[in-house]
Amino acid sequence: MKTLLSKPWIWSFLGALVVFLATIAFTRGVGTGGILTAALSLAVFTVIVGTGQMFVITLGPGNVDLSLPANIGLASAVAMKVMDGNDAMIAVGLLAALGSGLAVGVANYLLIRLLRIPPIIATLSSSFIILSIDISYGRGLQIKPPPGYADFTNIQIVGIPILAFVTVAFSVGAAIVLSRLVYGRSVLAIGQNIRAAWLAGVPVERVRFLTYALCGALGGITGALLAGYFRGASVDIGNEYLLSSIAVVVIGGTSVAGGKANVPGIWGAALFLVLLLTMLNTFGVSPGLRLVLTGLIIVGVITAAGGQKALR
Amino acid sequence: MSLGSAQAVGARPINWARLMRALLPALSLGIVVVAIASLNQRAISYLGFTLMLNLAIPIALATLAQMFVITINELDLSIGPFVGFVGCVTATWLHDSPLLGITVLIAAIGVYVALGALIHLRNLPSIVVTLGMSFVWQGLAILILPTPGGKAPEWLLALMGFKPPFIPMPIVAAIVIALVVHFGLMRTSYGAVLRGAGGNGQAIGRAGWSLLRTKMVMFGLTGLFGVLSGLALIGTTTSGDANIGNGYTLLSIAGVILGGGEFVGGRVSPVGAVIGALTMAMAASPLLTFMHVPPDWQVAANGAILIIVLAARVLISRKEANA
Amino acid sequence: MPQSIGQIIKLDGVERHFGAVRALDGVDFKVDAGECVGLVGHNGAGKSTLMHILAGTGTPDRGSLAVGGAAQTGYSVGRARQLGIRCVFQELSLCPNLTVAENARVSHRSIEGWGWRKRAAALIGDKLDEIFPGHGIDPNDIVSDLPIGKRQMVEVARAFTVTTDPLKLVILDEPTSSLDAHASAQLLAYVEKARQAGISTILISHLLGEILSSASRIVVMRDGKVVASDVAGGFDRTRLVATMGGAEGHRADRTKTEARALGHAPVKVKARPEGQREGHELVAREGEIIGLAGLAGHGQTRLLLDVFRASTGKRPDAEVTDKVALVAGDRQTDGIFPLWSIAENITVRSLARLRRGLLIAPDMTRQFALDWQKRIGIRTPDIDNNILSLSGGNQQKALFARALGSDARIILMDDPMRGVDIGTKLEVYDLVRREAEAGRTFLWYTTETEELDNCDRVYVFRNGRIVAVLDRHEVSEEKVIQSSFAEGVA
């Protein structure tokens, strides 16, 4: 028990559990299964973007990808347009969304590297350009996803969405990348001390490039999946992932100072955030208050968790 | 620091790259004005500037707000929603029961001071904290004013609608604001300490100054100028909207950078920031409209302007490093 | 001397520990009015720690501190200033974004209100004129525009300015490290003038000549203790060097490693300091240990970094023909990954070779780390403990293990023995010599002259240039210091 409590990710799961219990206490158990299914379905998307964001944030202070919402929005439109309601084009559409996300990630890295501007500003300015591309490209886009695709993103096995299984496998993969691949170790090394990493022979720029590209690609995939799940693309489909992708990383026990990442915590934090929204909805809280509470909880969690001294 | 810094030794002639860099903000504003003039002669008139710059004052104030936190190496990603929140308070409570409105606005500045203290004491990343706060301000704005509406107080409308002789109001206001902040931050003795805290916090601490206090003062000033920006905005638009300030986060950061400020090191320029804000205000809509940029692409144009200016600066500072 | 009576500051039995390292081990120290105390000792002897305690930026773990005869509790920077004690730190403590005058204001609370800029400018300008006539610094210059030497002048001058707080003692930590000979002489003359006016100074310097000519009393530190304190006249260079000690241990076995004939071994590294087109070029052959000497921060680290960069891409000034690894001297900023275990810190450079397929193999990394722990003698109960649980010397060994365990044939060492105990040093010297005999090439920047005895050839740096090349039989403290100043002595 003690070793379990010392794991940084346990708190996010405990938080999720508390919120969940509060919700079913309020509904007296009615619709518990539905709540869980819905929570898992939505958490999946946050986990995927959150994992990308985690790799970026782990690179160290100042590294963050603020272009995810625009990236997701554009990829959702790209996927729908390429699939064009045709089941045969699903794979191509997914690849196209992946490519769109990858291109955004590469563009972000180039801005950071060539203009030597902090990633926050680079990704923020690129997000505005992406947003315009999306508005112009997706104008009047009313394409429904192919029926087979929409079904796939909504299939459940004993109440558990199939995407959740896939995403758990993805998380296991991400954890292996982080701890057992040279790339993952390099990310952790750069996040702790970029200069020491360079002097220890880590190819710093290649790793940073891969990381921003990876984060962009994951954003692209998420866009495609969201379009399937919500049965259509839209410009603002990714808006909530600006904050939530960062929030799940921080709540999940990854250090904002860099160099320390935590994959399981992202699941706990994503479930916590989704269930928190469910709870507030169940309680009948107004949209305004919901925003306020979400914001306050995030600030509170960062205050409690983020107290460690940044290295620089 | 273990890295031996490259330092050119010797007498310093006029550093053209540095001069260029200092003039870059004014230069980019000039380019925008010339571009507008060539596209539409009539825009260059008392009425034209009044119309084109009608939103420049709130943008300039928000930019200065952002500049204060950037001076101490922090960033405020919540300034846009905060301006929106102030706008909603102004259009409702400040109009209906001024005492309540004033209390709320002062309390909001207090929240900023407290955030500064929190960020310093717990050593938190300001990006994440202010990102969280952006949701709080947005939520509060929606609670106060669920649908667009409300009404600006009369005195505010009168103030913002004032028409001075010869020079349009926004230009007069921009000059006054820039000079006041320039004096406060660049010319007072405590201003030097505040900027020093951004340049070398450790040295300021060793000289016996409280770094906690500098953070609280700077965040407080950000709150104050955020409030002023919201007031000016509502005085211009006459009614409130919870989403009215959302674009100001990017605009304010862009304005500071365009104005020659740097993200770290306490190097900022209030006059430059105001010029940067005016540039953004004119480039954001009037220029793009005259150039017949379709509305879809106006957001992209803003991002592109930012990237181009940053690229220009990188080129110039490379020259500077080689000089 | 009118004010020879009166004690300014006194330490009794002061101790200070950093983890397992005893930086100060029971130090008694005092400064009286009208003294210029020269403080000498090798790197890691505890001079800087002592200075931080005097300045109020560090607190002793044990022992007492008295100022003007009154015992101090809760001593701090602010308190030190009120009592008239100032410090010029080695790492510059000016705000680079402010003007010279604004920097003067920052350290004087009383300069405020209307006309503060004029007063601040006059205060610092007059002091600069007084100490460094003909300095050519305008109080309205922004500090980051000034070359490093002028910044150091500003910092020194600022420490001597007086407004409301008294001025009794100024601690100068390597104040001449970035000054040319002319400005150094101006400063030392001023220190003497100040002393006659009753302002005491503590002068910390590696240049023994400076200490011998300027100090009225000399205090020698070694291994965290004061080992000698005497009037300056009681010392000459020989006695000072002997008292600082540290070298006897292995100077004896120097004869054992006779000059090896490596003239025909293949060249591994060729490099020139950036901007130096003519003159000496550094050449290192296979199996050679090459020393980089001279005063700290005169371009040695830059050259090492250039060589390091040359291993990953083409550089105009450096050429290498094999893989390169670097042993950092500034462990915290350049070497250690503080969140990682000892094993992870050792293996990071070699992960690519410790894989099965694509995956890093935990058993292989563990074995690798254990091997090197044994070979290099890292003292720890568990190789999986956090790296920070080690003492400074053992952390340094882990960094050596990282480099020596790698596939690199060229090892760069960036003054890696700072603050390392003598036992560890001797072990590492042996290891370096063994590795060199096995064909590895070492470029070794060191600020400790006796380490140069291990080198086959020594390049002496001054102001970013190589000013002398010494063969192994020519290497001596005298010779190195002489060469370091060969150029630019007025």
C-alpha cells in the first residue's frame, strides 16, 4: 500500500474515483454504467493528445504545444474530406489526418529552430495560421464520416469502447518508448538538463524535432477519431484540448520543470477531468460555473503538485 | 554560468544593428501606415484614424499589461479572458451599482497580486497557472453576462468618445499612456529595481530587495492595466460580451514582441509596446480589409505578421552578434 | 596606520557542509580595520564558501560570526550591507539590462526621488574615475553593451561607492580575472589607498604575485581549513606554494611516467582557438595527454567545446578523427542528470550499445554500471540510488565512468577536479594515464598546475589565444604563470 501511495500517478486515479463516487451518490446509482462508458469514450481522446503534450513538456521549461486545438480541427476536416463518406477510404483518411498533424508538428519545430522563438509563441502563432487554413478549407464542410468508421469509433465491448482498448495498448507503447528506447531516455535527459544532455552526446535537436513531430501526429490522429466519434468535423472540435492536454500532463504527475514523465497518470487525470465535468453536469452546474471550477481545480492541483524547484 | 560568453573587446562604434533593432517597431508601424495610405487615401484623415484605431487603446493597454509580466520573465495567457471579464463587470455592475463594480474590479487586481505571490512562493510555471485562470475569468464572465448585452457607464462613453482638436483621440491617448508607463518603469528609481529583477533576479536579491514584492507589484500592474483595457474596450463598444477579449492574449504578446521586448532578461520598452499594439491594431483589420484579405485569412495574417517580425529580429540580432 | 585598532569581522570554528563534502572544517578567521588580507588556496580549499559566509549569502552550519565585536545571529546580505561589508562576486552580479547608473541605484536604497538618475550617475562615475582613471565608461551605457573587463570595473567601483551605509570591508573575489594589466594595477593601487583610509579588503586571487605585493597579511586555506596566517612579509612565493600544498603526493611519481615517444602516432585532434588565425595550433596524437592551462576562463573551455562540436559536424577551427566524449567540470550545469540514478547517469552515453533489438536491456545497463562502479571505485551502497546521494568526488567519478565507458577514443576534460578530494584525484590520475597508454587521447583543461605533470604537452591560454606550448619537462607552476602573463604585461 505504501509503495502504491508513493506512485505519483495514484492521486489522479484517487481523484477520479472520488469524483465518480460523488456522482453516483447523487444519482443514487442510476446510469452508473452509462457514466463510465461515456467517461472512457471521452477520456481516450484526452489521453492521446495528453501523451503527445507530455513528451513535449518533458523536454523542459518553456516547451509546450499550444497549436493542438487548431491542429486537431484541421485534421478532423482533412480526414472527413479524404474519407468522403466512403468506407473504402478510411485508412487513407486516417493517414491523411496523421500527415496533416505531422506537418503541423514539423512546421512548429522549424519555427522554433529557425526563428529561435520560444515554443509557446511559435506554436501560438502557427495555431492562428492553421486555424485560418482550417476555416478556409473546411468551409461549409458537412461531410459525415463513413458509416463503418463512425461505428468503429463508437463500438463497445461489454460497455467498454473499443477505442479504450486500443488506447490502453497505445499507452503501454508510450511507456515503453519512454523507458526503453534511446529516444525516450534522450527526452528525459534533455528535460533535466539540456546542456548536460548535449555534452553527454544526446542529439538534442533531432530529439526535439521528433518530439514536436510526434505530438503533432498524435494531434492529427485525435482529430480524425473525434470526427468519427462526433460524426463530423468542425473548426472548434479540438478547442478544449488546449487546456486539458496540459492539465492531464500536470495532474498526472509529469513534472512541468521537465525530465520526469508519467504515462499511467495521464489516464487517471483524463478520467478525473471527464468525470469532473460529468459530475458538474449531473449536479446541474451552469456552464460558467463549470469553467470557473475547472480552472480553479487546475490551479489548485498545480499549486499542490508543482512546488518542486525548477532546475533553472 | 560556465559557458564563456563571446565578447568583443574594444571601443564601441555606433552599432547599426542595435539601432535598427530599436527602430524596428516604428519602422513596421510606418510600413503599415504607408500601405494603408497607398490603398486608400481617405483613410489618412482625422476621421479615418479615429475609425481605424478605435480599438487601439484597449489593445495598447492590454499590451502594456502583458509587458509588465514579461519584464519579470513571466507570461500571462489569461489576459484576454480577463479583459472580457472586466468588460462584463463594466457593462453590468459598474453601470448599475458603481460601488459594487468598483469593489469587484479592485478585488480582481488583488487576485493578480495574489497570483504573483503564489507563482513566486511555489515557483510555479506562470503559463500553466494563467492558462487555468483564463478558464476562471471566462467562466466568471459568462456567469455575469450569459448573453451579450449590458451597457457602458455614461462617463466612460463620454471619455472614450472625446474628440480633441486636430489629433484623433486614440493617438492622443496612446501617446499619453506610453509616456506615463515609460516614466514609471524606465525613469523611476523603483522601476530600475523592477526591471533589474527580470535581468538578474539573484543580483537584486543580493542587493537586499524583495523578489516577492517585485513579482506582486508587476502582477498587480498587469491586473490594473487589464482592468483599464476592459474599461476602454467597453467605452468603445458600448456593450459587453463574455468572449469580447479572447483575441487579446495573442495581440498583447505580439504587441510586446513587435515593440522590441524580449521574453527573458527584463528587456522591454513601453513606448515600443504601444507602437507594437498600434501596428497590430491597424494590421489586424483595417489594412487586411483594404487589401481585400478574406475574413477567413485575417487570423492567419495576424499570425504571419508576428512570425515575419520575429524573423526580421532574428536576422538583425544575428548581424548584431557578428558585428 | 591611524586606525590599526578595531576588529571588523571575526569567525570562530565555522563549519559548512555540502552533502558529504566538508567545504569548511572549523575555520577561525578575522579581519581588522586597515588590513588587506590576501586569501589563497587551491580550488576547493574553501575560499569561496568562506567568502559567501562573510558576505551573508551563505550561513555556517556551526561556529560563530562577530562583526565589530558584536556576535551576529540571523546574519544576512542586508545585515552585512548595514554593517559596511560588501562583496564583489566572481560571477558578475550586475543586471545586464540596466545602465551602469541604474545598477548603482539598485545597490543603494537611498538613491531615489527626483534627480536620482543624476545622483546615481555621479556616484558611480566619480568612483570609476577615482579607481580606473581613463576607463571610458559612460554611466548611461547599458551593461550588456560593455565588454567583460569594463563590467568588472563597474562592479568593483560599485562596491566602493558610499551613500548612507558605512563601508568597512570589501571582499574582492578574483577581481582582476578579466582586467588587463593596466586596470589591475590601478585597482591594486586603489586597494592600498583605501587601506590607508581605513577601508579593509579581502583579496582572493590565483596570482600569487598580486597577493604578495598587495596584501598586508596572507591567509592560506587548504581542504576547508586555515593552515597559515602571517604578515605578507613572512611569505615568499616558495613558502606560499608549499603551504598551499596538494601537489607533493604524486609529484614524486612523476619520474615514473617518462616521456613516451608518440611523435609518430596518428593525429587525433587539431584545433585553433576561434579567431586565432596564426600562431600555435593544438595538436593531439593517439595516446597523448594534452594539458590546457592558463588562468580560468581564458578560452580553454571554448576550445574544448569547439572540438566537441567538431565531432558531430564540420567546424572551421577544429578537426577530429574519432568519437569524442566530454567530462564536465561544472557538474551541476554541464554533467549531472539530477533526477536519475547513478546507473542511469553512467549509462546515458552508451545506451545505443546496451540494446537488444530496439529496446534498452535493463540487465545489460546494470552490468555496465556495476562494472564501471568497480573499475573506478564509486563509493555507494546501491548503484540505483539517486546521483545526488553521492559526494562531489564520487559524482565526478560517475561522470568519468560515463566518458571512459563510452566508445569515444578522444576524451575532453573540462577542469573536472574542481572541489574534489585529493584521494579521488590520485585515483583518477592513475586511470587517465592507464587509458592513455591503452591508446586514448585526452585533452585536459585544468586550473591546478600540478595536474599538468600528467600531461605530455601543455598549451597555455591567454585572452582566448594559445600563447605558449610547453613540453612535459618544461612544465612548472612558475613557467605556466609566466606564460599566462607573457603577453599584455605593462
